[in-house]
Amino acid sequence: MTAPSRKPRVLILSYAFPPDNFAGAARPYRFAKFLQRLGYPVTVIAAGPGARVSQEDNVFRVAGEIYGRPPTNGVSRLVEKAARIVWLPYDEGITWVPRAVALASRWRQETCVLFSTSPPLTTHLAALALQRRYGWKWIADFRDPLTGNPVRCQRRVKWSDRILERVIFSRSDAVIANTDRVLEHWISRSRESAGKFHLVWNGFDPDQILEAAPVPARDYSVLTHTGGMYPQRHPGQLLRTLNRLVKAGEIRPAQLRVRLIGSQSSTYLPDATDFAELTRAGVLEETVERIPPGEVARCLATSDYLLLLDIIAGQTGMQVPSKIFDYIRIGRPILASTTPNSPVERILSESGVPHTCLYPDLGDAERDRRVLEFLRLPNTPVRASETFTTRFDAQHQAEGLADLISGLYSPRTDHAQRVFP
């Protein structure tokens, strides 16, 4: 097939999209913005409340069940609930799929490229249906993998995920991983599709100014974590270390505040004793409710230290918490709970920002030593390295994505995996 005379329309299927306050909405937003700047007509189809299609600029929303919004009509709610019980316990939006497909038919006469991003998996199901119906090119973007994902741990889901992954790899024209470990995992599992696999890391929006702010006058240091937690990613080991150090007199409660913002971490701790004791001592503060992004940024910018929690159970080292890019741009010392040589550790090492890594298998004495040394670091912000800034700038990444889109009409012959930027 020869290249079209004009740039194809990019139809982005993203269940959440700003102003939705979900971490997964940021990546498709960045791609949509910078692809438009590169001259691509971009249309976004996302989930929204109510039965009617709503539109704001190039973003269309059709009804879909989503946390924090009023439910759709009763029948849809029942179908959604049944699907979550029987087939898709980790993925909302099964009733959104036919609505999204119907809406996309508006552009059936155009040359389009589908860009579906998951989770939830249902975005890829919609893209699969549209590809079969209209023959459009399809790029499947995975913010989390299916197989090898420790969060998707139910046995029946592992079985169905293997089948769905094989179908998506087979039917799509390109598949994007967001870490090198996921890319390696895919290549080892699906060598017949390896020529379709590409790497586009998560990153940051260069238009969004994010930097450290003056720390308020106070008699204690603040260590802040923002965002969700789950059984494979929680601060349990750190809280045990801090509680031990407080009891030993190595840390005075008046010296430190650990702030956990945006998730009920105690739900996921294997033992809540340390959580309760640190809370009573005044060391630990938890804010469960979701707060606006601007307030999150302010809390981070005025913290002395930042806490990053990676997955430390199950199949580790596959993913990178998206907040790492905000943390590094702020530039204050980062305490990371991760595994040796994980993508998290390698990104931190390349960033130039002071950091300390805590591994799951560290002994108590070494863990105590690392935490105490970390808390002695100055809170002076450090500018991220040029290597970090170049690799994770979303504008550069969108340029690579545009190259990939163009290549769908003029396929490469060497089948080499590409890394953008």
C-alpha cells in the first residue's frame, strides 16, 4: 500500500481522558496533543456519563461505567457487573465497546489509524472490531501488559489473557510497550510477532512546568507519596523500618512526617501494626480521598523528600510508576522501594537526582542504614540530566509515534524493534 497523500486521521480509543483524574489518562492526552501539532487530525473516543454522546473539541465521550461517575442505565450496569464477574474482573467498559464502535463509524469514509491504549482491555476489543469492519491500521498501546502482570492474578484471567494477547498481537499492525522489560517479555513469548513490537516509554509533558517550590518553615521533614496502591505495591517494608527506627530512638517522631495521599494504603498491608503505631506517634498521615492534580503537584513540590513504590511482589521489574517522571522533574531526593536493576532503578540512576533504593531482600540493618542516610540528604532540588530530559520528553516521543504511523503505509523491511525517542 502506498502512503496516503494526506496524513491519516488518528482515532484514539482511551477509556479515560483528561479532565478525568486518572493516571492512565495522561499518556493518550500527551500523544493526542503532540500528534496534532505535527499535523495529524486526531479524534479521541473516551468514556463518559449519561446515555448521549458528548463532545468537547476533538474529544467524544460515550456512556461507560467509570469510578466516581454516576452509573449508566440499569441494563448497562447489570451487563457491566456480569462481565466483571464472569470474564473481565480487572477491566471495565464492556458496554462501552459497541457504543465506541458505533461512534467511530462517523469516519468510515476516511483513512484512519486506530490507537487503542489499555487498561482497560476493552479499548483493544473496540479497536479489533473496528479493524475488522473498516480495515483500518491499528496500533495497540499497553500501559500495563496482560501476561506477566502480577495484578491480573486470577487463574481464569491468566488463561484468557494469553488468548487475548495472542489475538491482539496477531491482528494489530503495531504493538507498543512502555518499558524495555515488557518488550523483552513479549519478544520471548511471541517471536512470530516480534517485528510489530515497539517501545515508547511513559514520559512527561514539556508544556507542563513542574519544579520544586520553597519548603514551608517547619520543624520536621516531609516524605510524600501520591497515588494508588495495591497488594503488590505498598509501603509495608518501609513502615516497618521507620517504626523500628522510631522505637530505637534513631528517628524522633517530631522530626518526620510521612504523607500518603490518594489511597487507603492500610488495606493492602500484610500487617497493619506498623501503620497504626506510626499514625499514633504522629509520623504517618494518610489522605484517602482523591485530590485535584494541582493540589497533588503543590504537595509534591513543597515536600523535602519523595517516596516511590514499585511492584515488589509477583513478577517484578516490568513496569514503572508514572509518577517517577514528576518526581524526577521536581528534583528532590527520592526514596524508592523497588527491585535490583529494575526499570525504576535504572531511570533513577540516569536522572542525576539523589535517590536511595530499598530492595525486598535487604536485611534489617542495611535497610535501617539506607533509610537513615537518605533522611540526612539535603532537600536542595537537582536538575534532571539531559539524558532523562531527551528520552522521556513526550514531544520527542510523539515524533517517534508519527514515524511509526507513517511506516504503517510504507512498511520497513528490516523488522527491527524501534525505541522512541
